[in-house]
Amino acid sequence: MFKRQLRKYKRNIYINSLDNTWIKRTMKDMRYTFAQFKAEYPDDNACLEAVFQNRYGKLNYCPKCGADTKWYRVKNRKAYACIHCRHQLHPLADTIFRKSETSLWNWFYAIYLVSVAKNGISAKELERHLGVTYKTAWRMLNQIKKLMAEELELSGIVEADETYIGGRRSQSEMHDNKTPIVGIAEKRGLVKAKVLDGKASEARVMPFLKHNISPLSVLHTDKSRIYHNASKNQFKHR
Ligand SMILES: [Zn+2]
């Protein structure tokens, strides 16, 4: 009990000492308004340029002719070409925007709406905002959600721990009807948790860590056997 209180106290100090600019920046990010969104992404071209910059912005040579190059937008096509050999890059290939009948701006608008909705957004609301069919809205929403979940990879200093919640058994039988959970938390950042399909073990926990924490992150854990091989599994382990 005392240990728990001490931990709580330490955590409070930590929260109180958090850098003010970091808090302000986070608050600002949360208030990304529609006006800001519209200014940053006014039309399809701006959205395509954003995808291109994200994927190929740092590509300063041509994979086809090998020359140091620059890329120009191909007129009326969703492609960019090498100034020397006209080799084309298609920034939307292998993305959720590919071959979609919905405009790229509508996709960006949908992502904006999903991102700023505090309590999530329904396909019905998306249908109304975008002026697309319910079926299209539902499909878009699912793809966006899937993409967002996939990209949620933790990095830097990451803490991992497992616990058992719920149930009503005594300490000695605690695993019998309690639900095993593993959680990971990034320092000052993302948190992710998963229900395990059995008692917490290395075989059940490590795949979750490997899938959700970027390689070379520093993994902090307690001395449980579950994490003994963490350093053999791409992490720096403390
Ligand atoms: Zn070229």
C-alpha cells in the first residue's frame, strides 16, 4: 500500500514538472480547426502533393535513370515524373486512396473528421459530411480506422507491464477468472493495451510488443520472466 502511494506521489511530481510548452503544443494540436485544415489542404492537388512529399519528398535521384533529379507533376494525372527521363512515380499506389472514386480531398476531409472527433464518428455522420453514399462512408471509415490502428507504433522509452483485472477470486487463485492484460506506454505519449487469450507469458506478450513497438526502442519492465529475452527481440531492455 505504501509503495503504491509513493508511486502515485512520484507520478504527480512528474506531471507537475512537465514542460509547459509541451502542454501548450499538445493543446494546440487538439484544436486543429477546419479553417486550418482547409488552408493546409485546399484541394485535390494540395492533398496529392502532401502524399507525394510524404512518400518521395526526400528522393533526389531517379531509380530509373540514376541521375540526381527533381520531380514535376504530370498534368491531369496523379503522378510525378523525373525531369530527365520522365520516369513516373505514383504516390497513391498501395495506399487507401488508390483507385477510389471518392476525391482525394474527400478522403483527407474524412481523416480530418475522424481525427478531431472526441468520441469517434459514425459512418452515418461521415455520409452527411462528405455527401457520399452510406456504403462508401462505411468503407472509408473502416479503412481509415484500420490505417490509424496500424500506424500506432510506440517508440523511444516504452514501459511494458501485464496485469489481471476483474473477477472475484482470492489472490491465490487470481488467474482463474480474471482477464489478463498487457499494456505498453510511451514516455509522454501513446498507450496501447491488449487482452491476452490466456495467462500472461512470454509467448503471448512478446509478439504484441514486437508488433507495436518500433525496433531499437528502450523497453522498461519489471523483472518478470516474460521479458527476460526482450534484448534478443530487437529491444534495448532495462
Ligand atoms: Zn530519370
